Amino acid sequence: MVQAAFTILVSNSGWEKANGIYVAVAWQFNEATVYKSSRGFLLSREEHESGIPTEPLWRGWVLGIGGQPLYAARGVDAVPPELGWQAVPTWGREPNPTLRTASNAEAAVVAKVEEELVAAEALCQAQRWAPAAAACQRGLDELAHLLDAGSSKVPGLETSLLEKLTRLPVRQAEALLHEGDEACTGGDWQHGQILYETARNSLKDCELAEAAELRWKLAVLIKNCPSEEIHHVRERAERAAQSADWTCLGEALERLMRIVEEAKQTSNELPHDLEAHISALLEQRCLALAAEELRLGDETSQPDQSERHFAAALGLCSKTSATPCISALQAKIFDSQARLKRRCLSLALDAAADHLAHGKLADVDESLLEAQMALETSAGGAELGNLEAKLVELKQEAAECKICALREMGEKAAEKGDWREADIYWAEAQQVLEAASPEVKLAAAETKEQLNMARCWVACTLASETMQQADECKLQDNIFRADELYTEAIATLGGYGLRVAALKSVLHGKRAEVLQKKWQHKEAIADCDAVLAASKDPTQRHQAFLIASEASRALHQQVLGEARSHWLDLAVRYLEGAEKLAPDDHALKRRLRAWRRELPPKTKPVPMPPFDWSKVPKSEKANYFGHVERRPGFRDAEFEKIWDMLKKETRPYAAAEPGISRETFFRVVKHLSGNIEEEEFQAVWNKADLDEDGLLNFK
């Protein structure tokens, strides 16, 4: 322990700024000198209560700043101890500092500079060049304050620091040169070139003679690095090709192709035979690997694995140019694929036939689908034609078996009274029949008709049951539920045409009555029109006329006083139809007369005054009498051509002869005359439909 010290050197502290030279200040604390650094850190002897009963008072030295202790060491001497320092929890940072005492400031600076010199050498050994340069600079900064001092060590230290700082770039470049040589020796030429360039950049500002020589050497290495790399990679590729190491050859070729791309971007020169050499080696590698994939595909018994091998072989062939060898190998691969497709088709057909023999219809579809896919991707040939014929035959047989099975399941469900399930089975059988081949459809024409009849009968049964439920709801005044049930029954009969026309007319009539009670007058009129268009039953027609007349009069009452409407005219027309069917109903006749009296008088045309028409041009005369200029006239041939172009309705009707419906007639009139009001069209229709059967003939 030193008895007296005026300067203390702190080093190795976790707080970097706490390191440095501490000089004694003019005051004392606890009968000991206080030391202070240039950055404001203090060393002082302290006494504090420890809270330990056996040692209530703690005595020692504390290193801190701003009233916060960073490090502490026990001791009662007049100078701080060199060792035994510990970081204070929360504030201190490890590692703990070490202290050295000096008799004066000059000795302390010299000691610190010696430490920086040793530290710089250690950092150089660890190839930490930036920290080494910083350590040398710190040493020089410390010596700058002692250049006029009388110590003999100062000039020598300064010379050592300057020499070390000046030669740092050279040492760094030599280390990087050594690493670059090792990288190139290991085959990593790209990394080696980067190290050479980094070494040359580190010597940019160095003016030493050996730096210039080193820069020239590095420039030569950087220039020759690409050509050397190409040479070594080509040698490695040749060795890999001779030893059939295709993985290593692939890596070498990939690197060579990257070199070619980089050279094209940077306009660097390459050996004239490099690209040809790469193509030859690539072709050799692709041929070998593709031939191996072809062999594996031919030897594998699993079709999926064989297809993967063939696809891999074709992918390898596509990576190189189409040389005769590659083309020949591709032809072999295509032949193998064709054989595989035929084998897959044959296996799928055999599996389908086996499933069909054991009644596994679900598995039959899957096998037939596989066979179809194999057939679509196969090339033609006599053998393939036989397999295709077998596929068609199996499809027909499978369709017939499935139709029979579904029909039987439907009949069993019908025997149990489960009509909906039976209809589901029969509908599925129809779908199978529709998707079958024309030969199967022709052979199963009678079966198709029987299925249609069975489904129609089921629909009528279900609709009748629903109608009975709706009738009960109507008797209980539950008209909303009755409306839903009638609608459901009508929807059940959809798509069966004239076979269910009678039952459908009954349902429309019943629903019209319910809709009239619900004040849905327009919907009621639509249902009545459906009855009048499809039914010839006088009772049904009479009831429909009455409901439609009441609904039309109700609609007239709703718009009464607002404007003239066609609803009252329509009501009178419907009531006239009812009166024709019941000529002896005097109450109905009285009501008809009362309604007719309510009709507003029809507009009477104003008589034309005397006029000399001979002076009017023909075009103007025609325009006056209805042939307006925007409506060109039509000859009979033109009218017939327009009629043939119109889309005709294909819905069957109950009439004895085909005719023109009200909807079709409306489309024709609208197409020829433009927009037309409902009242105008109704008047035209009443004059055309004299027999009131809802249809017009072509006479």
C-alpha cells in the first residue's frame, strides 16, 4: 500500500467514462484527500450506517458522480485501495475498476498511455482495428498535455503510438489478404474477392511504401480473381462429370452461369469457349439424370410415382437446348408415358368391371372417372380404340345398373309411404339417365317415361295432401297458412305440364279465393287468369270469373276519384264471362247491369268537318290516319319474317290446337307498336279473343 499519492489512475471500469486520471483537489472529506477526474467523477472516503448489528458503521472509499455511488471498496487508509472494488447495485456496472497510484500527474499519464499501448496491441492481435486505432489516438491525446515535460518516456511512447497508428492499415490489409487467400483456396472466390477489395480500400489513405506495394498486389489479385475462379470451377465441373457426381456438377454449372450473367452486366471479358463448355456439361448432366428418371419410372409399379419420374425427366430435358440426343430421349419418355396411360386406363377399366360385378356402384364412378382422365391424356392407336370401346360399354352398363338400383329404392320408399324419398330416388335416376350416352337414352326411353309418370303421380299425391291441409286451414279462417300451403302444392306440380293441369287449376282457384280474402287482389286476378287459360270446366271458370270480377272492382274502389282506371272495365268483362256461363242467374244479371251503369261514358270522336283531301300530300294523309313517320309500314313478307324472328313460347296448353297466348300477343304488339298502355292492350285483346279461351289461332 502506498503511503502518499497525489494522482490515481482508474482503469478497466464498466463505466467507460469513469476511467482516467484522478487528481487530488484542495479539500478533504472524512480526514482524507478527495480525487477528481476531468469528467467530474470523484473518489472519496465515506462512512455510512450499514444496518448490521455487528458492524453498525461502514468505512471505505467510494467512486461516483453527482452524489450517486458507482463502485465501493472497504478501507480506512488515507489513499484508496488498488483492488477490492465492487459495483454498487443499480448504479455500478461490471467489470470492477482497478486503481494505480502515482506520485504526480505526469507519472499517471505515462502509466495510462502505456496501458493504451498494450491494449492497442491486444486489439490488433484480435483484428479489432477500429478499437485499436481509437486506443492509439487516446494515448496520443493524453501525451499531448505532457510534450513539454521532462520525462524520458514520453518521446518513446509517442513514437510507438504514431508508428502503431500509421501501420494499422497495413496490418489490417495483410490480415484481410491472408483471409482472402484462404477463402479462394477453399473455393469461395466471391468472398475472397470481397476481402481483397476491402483490404485495398483500407489502404486508401496510407502513404507508406509497403502500403503502395500491397495495393499493387491486391489490384492484381482482384483483376485475376474472376478468371482464376472460372478456371477452378471449370476444373471442378470436369472432375464431377468424370466421376458422375451430378450434384457437384450442378453446383459448379450454376456458379458458372452466374459468372456469365454478371460478366454480361459488367461487360467483362470471358473465355470464348466458356458458354459452349457450359452447354456441353449441362447436356451431359441432363441426359444422365433424365435417363435415370426414365429408368425409375419404367421400373416403378406405382402409376403416380412413374408419372412423377417421367415429369421430372421431361423437366430436365427442357433445361437444355434441343439436341438430337435430347430429342431422342424425349421421344422415349413420351413412349413410356403413353404406355403408362394405357396401363392406367386398363387398370381403371378392370377395377370398374370388378366393382360393377360386385354391385359397388359408388366405386364404379370413381374408377370410370380415372379411366376417362387417362383416356383424354392418351395418344391414339388400335389398342387405345379397344379400351375406349370397353369404357363406353362399361359406362352404359353402369348407368343401367344405377338407374335400376335407384328405381328399386324409390319403389321401396313408395311402398313404405315415404313419397318424398321415393321422388328423390327417381329424380336421381332421371339425372343419371340424362347424363348417359345416346344409346342408353334410346334403350331406356320406356324407363324414362315410367319414371316421369311415377314422379308425376308422387307430385299429385303430395300436392293433394297439401291441398287438404290448406282446405282445413281455410275452414279455420287461417288464410295465411292456407295461402302458404296452396303455394307449396302449386310449386310441387311445377314442370309436369298437361298431366297436372286439372289439379293445378283447382289449386289456383282455391288460392285465388284465399288471396281475395287477404286483399291481394292483383295476385288473385293472376290466379284466376291461370284457371281461365288452362281449365275448360264451366264450374271452375264461373268461379274464377266471379273472383276476378270482385278483385277488379276492389282495385277500382281503391283508386276511385284519383283517375280513370281500367279496373272497372275489367271487372265488367269478368262479370260478363260469368253471366255467359250462368244465363239463368238473374241476380248476377242485375249486378252486371248495375256495374255497367257505373262505367264512365266512352270518349266520342269529334266529327271531321268538310275538307278537301285532294290537296293533302299522301304522306301527310297517311300520317293523319295513323301511319306515323316513325312507324314504317310492313308488307306481308316483312311481317312474316319478323314473326319468324320472335322467340316463341314452348309452354304446353290445354287447348285442342296450338295458339298464341296473351303474353306472346303482348310481346308482338309491343315490338311492332312500341309502348302500349294496359287499357289499350286489353281492348285489343278483347276484340281478338272472341271465344275467351285465352288463346288466338293463326287464321
